[in-house]
Amino acid sequence: MAVEMAMEPDYMRDPRKHHFSPYMENGGTSIAIAGDDFVMIASDTRLTRGFNILSRNQEKVLRLTPHTMMASSGCWADVLTLSKVLQDRITMYSHEHNESMPTTAVAQMLSTMLYWRRFFPYYVANILAGLDEQGKGVVATGASVAQIQPLLDNQVAALNMKGATPPKMTKDLARQLIHDAFISAAERDINTGDGIIIHTITKEGKTEEMVKLRRD
Amino acid sequence: MMAGVSLTGVFTPNLWSGGPAPGQLYNFPATKTQNESRTHTMYPSTSGTSVVGLVYDGGVMVAADSLGSYGSLARFRNVKRLFRVTDKAVLACSGDIADYQFIREVIEQKVRDDEIHGYTPELNACALHCWLTRVLYNRRSRFDPLWLESVVAGYKGDTPFLGFVDKIGTAFEAKEVATGFGVHLAIPMIREAREKGNLTREAARKLLVDCLKVLYYRDCRAHFKYQLADITPEGVTIHDDLDLKQETSWEVASFVRGYD
């Protein structure tokens, strides 16, 4: 059959059909780890389309409020739109209430906003991270890469180990875990690489660190 | 005889009048339930191929050939698909030529309005890029996309800007962007050249022409006539009707076997 197709003159073959799809997978990996008095959120900086690298330095972590950040990956067009709408509604909240929106409220609003598009969804996986009203770290997860979640489950929550207790999460440990997790993800996943930007949110403020990843 | 009144004079209301047929969805009067993908652009007609752009030391450059292909037919060999928006912005598109011409008219009118009203600062590349993202995303959400992959080049204040937007609203900014085949062929060339050192204007222009040459050799929807725009803080220069045919050689073509 395949030979027969190849033997046909081109004018006998079907014309090449383009098909419109409103979605595209642009890759990206993000991680967040919460501690007692801090939260770390990180994403890689690679933006892809199929086998192409569109950009090597596209940050995927959004600064929403002074103590809340969100990492989004998936369909980049949807990420852009969702983040614009989210940012606007957070600004409107701060104008109405004269205070910045608490992380838990942002999480609730995000949930509602995503459900609103239940039948034409934003193709976006989000991780919302921030400090709650008591200053504790809060992480609301959306999704993560298959390679990372088991690693974090094991190292952060001490799952799948007999008699192990979860370690006390410190900034150093969290940073190390994030770095390790991204290195393993970049080894396996072609859509992850180039660099990581790690944000740390504490009561005192926010810091960010840029770490290089493999670029192939 | 009146509808809904039986012979015996007893009123029999129409069950489900105006409602959905059993098992079907309610047909809201204001919306079309027809599959609109039949009436909207779901594939490009006359289309343009790659656009290539890069940021160099002291400016931004974009180039695109001037071929409008109709399928594999090289139908229009002199369609310009790169234009000056303002002194701070240039737009170049690949994809459906008609959609490009439409968005071009909209943008030109927008710029004219801005000028007349006088209280808006000149549309810069960053603003145009952002606006285009919203327009294209909106159209894709209505399942009536503008079949474009566009490159916006120019300045935002004093910093050079080079951005990409496609028909579903995927947008990003980068030091080198390309559309179509250029993503596969030109981007690696530019990234490689950039790793070797800084790009002067001369080097940038030579590199861009090299990219177009490779595209002309390898992309059978590409053409030797092209336009090139050079944007510096001083303004936009567009070189029309450039030609790279003299720089190409097809001597090796006769040695290629296996396709005849």
C-alpha cells in the first residue's frame, strides 16, 4: 500500500491539508517546595514547539503579589492570557480592598477562573506558591513532570520509605532538591533545559537565582 | 384552521415548541450551532514562507522574501509582506497573505488614528507585539484564526525589540526569531554566529542574507526576491526589491540523483 501511494503521481494524491488546532504544547517544568517560613518556586527557561527551541530564556514564573508567585506551563498562548487576566483581577482586588490579595484567595480565584473555562479549557498546568496570612509557605499544585513528582514525594514527604520521617525543610535543602530535580528532568525531557530561575519568598521579601541547565 | 387547535376544539399545546428536538441541544437564537469551521479560515490559501529577524549591536534586522505561493505554485512573485508600522516598529508576516493584508490595514488605520488624536505616544514594537498577541488569541478562541506567524521588530524606548506571535497567540521575545522553515534552518545559523561573538550591522546583514540563501536552496516555497528592514534608534530603513539570485549556484543540482 505504501509503495502504491509513492508511485502515484502527485496530482493524484490528496492535497496537503492543514488543520487548525487552538492548542499547542510548549513544554516547561516547574517545581515549588514550601517550608515553615519560606516557599521556593522554580521553572526552567526553555520554550519549545515540537522539536524546536523557540526561546532559551523564557521565564515561566509570574510575580502576582508581593508574597505570591505562579509558575505555569503548557500552551504558552493560554499561559499569557491566563496570566494577564489573573494579574488584572489581582490589581482590581488590591484597589478594592486596599491590600494585596492573600495567597489562599489567589488560589481560590485561580480555581474559579480555570473552571469557568471548563468547556474550552486553558491548557495550562499551574503551581501557585506563596506565604499565607501566618507567613507559612503554601503550595497549590497543578501538575508536574512525571520524573519529578516521585522524587519530591520521596525526598520531601518521605513517601515510599518504611519508617522514614519527613526531613525538616530548610532553604538549602529545598534549593538542592530543586536543582537536582531539574537536572534529572533535563536529562530525560527534551522540553526542559537551558536554565532554571529559582525564586524564594520569605517574610522579608523575594530573591531570585539563575542556574544553568544543559542546552541540548 | 388555527394551529394548535384540534377539530374537537380542545387546545393541544405543542410539546417542546421552540425547544430542542428530543436528544438534541437547545438552539439559542443568538448563536449559530452550525460548525463554523466550514466557513472560517481553517487552512491558508495564498501563503508566504519564512521571515527571519535578529537583533545586532545597534539595531534590529528583519528579512522576508516576496513570494505568495498558492500551494506549490509560485503564483505571486512580488508580494510584500514586511512593512513599516511606525519609526519604532516593523511587522513581517508569513502564512496567509490575505490575513496579513487585513491585519496590515487594521494596523495602518490604528497608527493614523493615533496620529490624528495626538495624545498617544507613537506605537512602539513592544506595544504592537502585545496588541497583536491579543488580536490573534481572540481570533483563535473564536475558531476564526488569522493564519499568520508574525515577527515584530523595532524599539521600545532605547532598547531593541524583536518578538514573535503566531495564529494561536503564542508570543515571545528573543534575540533571533524566525517563522516557517526559518525556525529549522535560520535560527541555528544565527545562534551559532552569535556564539562566536558580537554581531555588527555588516555581519548581521550578511548573516541574514546567508539565511535567506539557505532557505532559497532548501525551502521550495522560498524565492530569491526579498525585502530587508533595518531598524535603529534613528528610524526604519526598508530595502525593497533585493535579489539574491546572483549569489546562488544551482550547478550541483544536476548531480543530485534519486528524485527524477
